[in-house]
Amino acid sequence: MKYASSTDGQTDDQSATRLENGVTNDRQTTRRRFLQSTAVTGALAAGFATGATTSAAAETGRGIPTPRLHVEGNLIKDPQGNTVTLRGLNIADPKRLNVTAPARGKAAEHVVDLLTDESQGWYPRVIRVPAQPVDIGEHEPGHTGGPPDPVAFTEAELEEYLETHYDPIIEQLGDLGVYAIVDFHRHWTDNDAEDGWDGMWGDSQDETINEDLQEEVDMFWEIVAPRYADDDHVLYEVYNEPTEPGMWAEVDRQWVRDNWRLWKELAQPWVDTIREHADNIVIVGSPSWSQNPEGYYIEPFEGDNLAYAYHIYSGHVVSQDEAWDEVGIDGMGTDGVYEEVPVFVTEFGWEATHAGATELYGQTSDFADPFFEWLESSDAIHWTAWCADPIWRPVMFTRSFLDEDPTQPDDTDSIGHPYEDEIPVHCEDLPCEWDLLGGDEFAGEYVKAQLEAYRNDGLPGDGGDSDPEPEPIQVGEYTPADTTDDGLHNDFTGDGETTHDDVTAFFENLEDEGIQNNPDAFDFADDEDVGFADVVELLRRV
């Protein structure tokens, strides 16, 4: 696969249409809770033994089919109309991974290879790939240097970054049968900055936007959007975390509404730029570090195939209150907006150390179960955990080739200034091993178990036009079939006909879970129930 630096893509109809979608959530809640309480626990107890996947990328034996997805109401659908739910992981910026590989122990391709290795129990269906202006333009990392002034990179720097570091990862994910989120990853702010940019995307007092920032992001998408427009497995996240001015209250406050509309004034042109070139799904963030997807209620962004991002961590008050479904303190909840539009929780995580920010602090025993119960409460919620890395916090791995305490790591958030400092060589023969972290202190084991438990849930079909084949129904020792093409499974014995033996098998297994859990397949009496009347009706058909 070779990516062009610019191509002419198809233009979607840019209608300024308010979405007026009702709730179309078809999730079977009891089944999901069963999965969470049994399969996840089983995966943890079994040390993440490898499970079989029902479908895989044809050549690699990994992954799933990745047909182009679209938004339908509040759900993500494939071309066959299957509801798709994406679950996965974040990695570090590919260039940062490659440049610091001797110290990290893995380059970007090694990380993707590890995270998609089903023989080790990994089943992400989507991986979010940050593209950081810090790394594109080779600036000092944000946690020490603050946000680089926009425009932070040139077109030539972006082209080199994509060709050398980013394209190979997007192609690798496609080959492995994993969806990819192309994430423009700005987020740092510095309110105490005396020189340089303070990270503000706009000024709510004089109602102005940051025009230099608008130019930078528009240039990014003008180059990137057409580059992956024909890649069915690619989704776009337009801007990782708009910082301040934020939306720290309910959406009925006038100043909150004003800030959302100011944000839309800045970001709508980026969405339009993407739509000029590509119809891939676009994920839209929000002020306050993408903690306010309910801005949708104020005024939706214009365009088709749009979803909204939500970022939340264990240390936030809304997490401590388990109020993700509500407005929450400072407006940090979702206010149930996923009932109207798809929501991608593209960042969340936890670690019980003091190596990261206080917002990241949390324990598996307190945060994980209730949060994942919320994540799995709706087909409209998709997620990518942060971060499958030993450096970017909260971490999921530790570098086992170092004598390093992950609660007091040698490197926090970065390995010095990767574009000016000498990179230490801790791993001379790449790749080196990473150990997955878990227990009560880290998220890695728990997240991996979730991915394994839901590996066959919410999958797309093969991308064809035909309806997907239904899975066979097991009833005791029988696998009944529908030989009359009416949706009713009449042939228990497999002889292609309806006989007295089929009636006997039906009667003897009437209470079997295979029958009781699939009433539509055995409702011969057409009374919306399965019972003796259906046995009598099947007998009548002999």
C-alpha cells in the first residue's frame, strides 16, 4: 500500500442537519453482564489463555474483517447493517516509539505486533495512533516544555513524519485486521507561560479563536484526510483534547453554550476539510480536555458520519462519584449523550502510583468494575484504553529488561528530550520484552481481560452485500436447521426433512437453553412463546 501525499477524494453532502435520532440501542444487557462477570473473571484466573476468534484477517491469522463503517443513529454499522462496537488500546506516537526504541525496548511495529498477538491473548479491535505536533516538529515534550507554538510543523516535516513513521503503522494495522484511529494529538497547556503559547484554543472574553492553531490543524487534515481516504479500517479523531476555555458546568448555562459555539467555529472547518476528501468516520472532541461530548445538545457539528469523544480518568471527581452517565461535577459526565450519537471513550485509565498526575490516580478494585459496567451498558459506547506503553502514563507495561520499579519508574512521560538528548541504549537487540502490569495498581491485565472477553462481540461482517450467516443453534446433541427458509428450525436430525424423530427431539429438549434462548427459531405456533403448542404444530407439519 502506498499513500499519496494528496489526492482528490469524494465530497460528502455538507448539509447542516440536526440529528434527531431516537435511541436505537439493541444491546442485550443481561448477556453483557454475564460476559463481564464470567468471561473476564475466567480470563484473569486462567492467565489470559488464548481463545479462538470467529474471524481473522485472511493472511495473518489475526484480527477481524474491517469493512468501512458508518454512523446510523447513535450506532456504528457495517455495510451489511451489523451493529459494530469497537474496543481497543492507545499506543504512543509512532515517531516517539521509533526514536526512543533503544530505551523503550520496542519500535512502533513491535508494539503493534505484541498488541495484536492472539497467541498471547490480545484482541484489540481498534488501536488509536496519536500524531503529536511535538513529535512531528521535533519539539521538547509537553510535560516539560509546554505546548509548542502553532504552527508547530511544516508541510515537509509532516510528509516526512507520515511516510517514515505513521504510514507503516496504519498499513500494519490494516494487514492485521484492526481498525485504526488517526488522532491529531494536541493537549498540553501552560497557563503560567511567560514566553510562547499558553495552550488556549480561543478567548471566551473577546470571542476569538486561535487562528494559528486553526491553520495548523487544517494543514494537518488537508494532507492526512485524503491520504487514508480509501482505507476502510481508518477513522479520524479531529483534535485530541481542546483545553481552555472549558465547559465546566451544565449545558444550559449561557457561558457554556457560548464556549461550545466558539469551539465549533474553530473546529467545524477541520471537519469540513476532512469531508472534502474522505467519508471516514470523524470523532469530534470538546473543550475541557474532551470531557464534554454533551455539547452536542447545544449545537451538533455539521456533516455525516460524526461521533463524539469522551476522555475521563480514575482520579476525576465524576469517576469517584461513578457519575459518567450524568452531568457530573463541573459537567464532566456525558449526560447520556450516547443515546443520541456514538461516543468514543478514546482515553481512560488508572494507576495507583504517584508517578503521574493526580487525575490518573486510582485502583483497579475501586474504578474498573463500575466503569466497565458503564462502558458496556450501550452499543453506542466504544473505547480505547490509555496507554499500552511503559512510559506514557498511566502505563500498562514495564520494561522487564531493566531492573525498574514501575511505581517509581526511571522515566516519567518521556525519555528526556528525544530530539536533542542522547537516547540511552537499554535494549541492544530490538525488540526486548515488556511485562504486562496489573493487580490493584495498574490497568493492563484488566483491560486485556476485557478485550479477550468481548473479542467476538459487536464484530462487523466480511464487508459483502449479503446478510451474515446466522450462527448454528445447539440443542442438546442436535443442531437443528431451517430447511424451509421460514426462519424456523424444523430439522433436528439432519436428514433434510421434518419427521416424527424431529418432533420427538423437539419435545424432549423443549426446556433446553438452545431453544429457550432462541424463541423466534422455534415458535411454530406463532404465538410469541415456545411451549407445547409449538410441538403440536411441528407434529402437524410432518
